[in-house]
Amino acid sequence: MTSIEGDGELAVVRIGADRLDAAVTPAFKSALDEQLPAETRQVILDASGVGFVDSTGLGAIVGLMKRLPEGGTLVVASAQQPLRRLLQVTGLDGLFQQFDNVEEARAALGR
Amino acid sequence: MAASDISLRILVVEDDEIAAEFLALKLAQLGCTVETAADGEAGLARLSEGRFDVLVTDWMMPRMDGIELVRRARARVDHYLHVLLLTAPGEERTMETALEVGADDFLYKPITPVQLQIAVATARRVLGLQRRLEDRNRELAETYNQLKADVEAAADMQRSLIPRDGVTGALRHAAFLQPSIDMGGDSFGVAKVAGGTFFFAIDVSGHGVPAALNSFAMHQRLMELATGGAGLEAIAATVNRELFSQPNDSYLTALMGLVREGGSMELLRAGHPPPLLIGHGGSCGKLEDGGLPLGMFDNVGFKPVEIAFGAGDRLVCYSDGVMESGMDEMGFHDFCRASAGSTIDKFVATVQSELATRRRGHAPDDDISVLAIERVSGGD
């Protein structure tokens, strides 16, 4: 189940499922609708444990980035190989900086 | 229809003639249509001949007792049958056995008119619910069959867009497409256009009918733009803008190419897996240059690259679903390289067979498509 921890302008969004696909994505998007604080400008997407992401899931990740105000940042932490590969193939690795874990992402964002 | 209005057709199986007549009379007075049989075998024969709503059977009878009758009736009757067993109070082990073989309720001897009234009212309520359930299931089955027929018709339309294996312009091509369900978001096309031979492979986000509808529209749009003279860069920019303006999260990955006269090809990759180029001399490499998927972001550029593509060179385009078949990208490329010696149609058939084998009979989670193209000797 998706969990969101807000800390001022930073939010850590943990996907909390082993797949982000057509079955899981609606709940992921609903959680963002309901729980992502309005003041969020930076998001760390914690993808630990997510072994599969399909086109619907990828669309939701891009959708999360588009929710942020201009100048906002989305970074991905703990992505496993399938997600890393998908980001690389689609060229999105140029838009989402990736980190090995949430702590490294926090440090890079100065938090 | 109110439960009290339900007409019950009841079979009474009782070897005691007087008891059978009493039951038939009282049940008839409650508005039921009643037939009687004198033992289990006769009762089973009647159940096979006519449709009854309720079986009322004695337990102790010669030749076939009530328990055995209920067991056989349950195995034989394929519609809902409400079963009442006549027994004496305190026969708890018999009642347990009767429940196991399929009895619904019990009537305790001596039978009183009130017992029968309650039993008939209960049977009417259960039958009423059962009939409503059957009606609902019938409606659902009809709706499902209609939807399935519609989806199959739409899938046929989608398949009709896919080019048959053969030669178009400068290209010999072969392909296969396997949607994860009846229809999907993958598509491809080949067409002779003013500047050469155009081809594309696309994978629209999502699955099933919504993805297929979008894929159908995108297929038509790409063909329209290409045959209208637009270059790859303009086609990508137009589709990107049009998809981005749609009020949903749809996007597509695409690989497009324009094979020109001579020995070159213009190629544009937008988020699609990098294609594999297998040279006629056996060289092999993937083409990774490319940009973002179409429809995700506004105001992004898409630049084609120029590559050498001479006679006998082969390009293998595939959708991401290939990677869900138990083969990673490197393994897929190695397999393609090892199988490249055969003709293009045999090559695609071999790839299709290998992917199916690796899925071990499981339907794919994602749509799978593979399009292989090869420049024909002397083709333009």
C-alpha cells in the first residue's frame, strides 16, 4: 500500500507493492490525490520492492512529476533492474535522478 | 413476483400410501402441484422425467431409502431442487448424513399442517431467490457474450490494419503480434511513401480495449501523416502534440523509419526498445539513439538518426512485452543474432516460438509484437 511522508516541501512516496501495473496504479494515484501535501516541491519515490512496472505504472510516475510545481523535483530511490531498464529505454533516466536508497536521495536534495 | 405467488411443483416419495395421500392433499391445499411415487427408485425415475421444484421424501423405504434417493437426485438433477426429508425427531446421525448428501430441510413425523405451511413458505422464498439469481446470471451471460462478440469484431478490425508478411516498396517484412488479452496497444505498419518506404512499430500505454482503441487511432494517424508526405520528425512532433492534448495519461512508445533509395535509412526512436540491426554480413548491434515516448511532455524535440541499411540488412523491432517472456534484452538479442541466418519469415516464426516456449503456455502479461524488416536486393 502506498505511503506518503510529508516533511515541508519534501515528500517521500513509498510505492509499497511488488508491482506497479494496471491493477495497482489506480490505488497509487488515489493515494497521491488524497495524501500528497499541497506544498510538496520535491518527491523521493521509494521504489524498493517493486519488481515490475508496466506502461500504466510508468505513466503514473510521470504523472507524479507533473503534479509538482514548476521547478519541482522527482527523484527515484531503490529502483530495481526492471524499473531502471524501463527508465533507460524510455529516456526518462535523463529526467529522474536515481539513488540507491532514500537516505542518499535526501542527502542529495540537501535534506 | 412475490414469493407467495411462486407455483411449486412437488414430488412426494413415500411408501406409506396413507401418508403420501395426506401430504399430497395438504400440499395441494397450499397451492402446490403434487405428484407421488411409492419408493426411491420410482421417485428417481420421476425426477429424471419431469422438472420438479421440491422433493419431499421419506427416509425409510424399501429398495432405495431417502438418503440414497437424495444422493442420486443431487448427482442427476442439474437445476435447483429443494429437498425436504421426512424423519423422526432425534435421528441426528441420519440428519447429519442427509445434510451431507444434499438435504435442505427436515419435516418431523407426525407431520402437521403448520410444519408443511412453514416448509412450503421457505421453499417458495428459496426458489424465488434462486430464480432471480438464474435470471440475473442469464442476463450477465447474454451481456458477456455480446461484449465478447464486440471485442472479437474490434480485434478483427485491429488485425486487419496489420500488414501481411511480404514485400512493400524496398522492404521485405514479417511480424507477429500477440495481445495479452483479446486486443492490445501494440501495432505496426509498412507503407510505400514519396520518399521511400515508411515503417513503424508502436506500443500504446495500458492494456485491453482502451489501449487498442488508441492504438487503432494512432496507427491510422501515422499512416495518414507519412503518406501525406510528412517527415519522421514532423510525424513525431504532431503525434506528440495531439496525444499530449488528450485529457488522459495516454502515451506511446514508437519506432519509425524511412528507408530511402540507395543504402540508408532514417530512424526515429521514441521510448521504444532499441531495435537490433543485423547486417547482411553478420554484424549485429542495437540502435540506442532516441528520445522520450510520444504524448508524455509538451514541447520536446524528436530527432531522427541516419543509418546505413543496405541490401540484406535486417532490422528487428520489438515491444517491451518481449522482455516479459523470460528473456532479458541481451538474451533476446543473442537469440536473434543466432537465428538470423534463416529467411525473414522463418526468423520471426522462430522468435515467436522461442518466446512462447519460455512463457510455458502462460498468456503474456503485456502485449508482444515483433516486426522484422529487410531491404530487398535492388529494392527502392
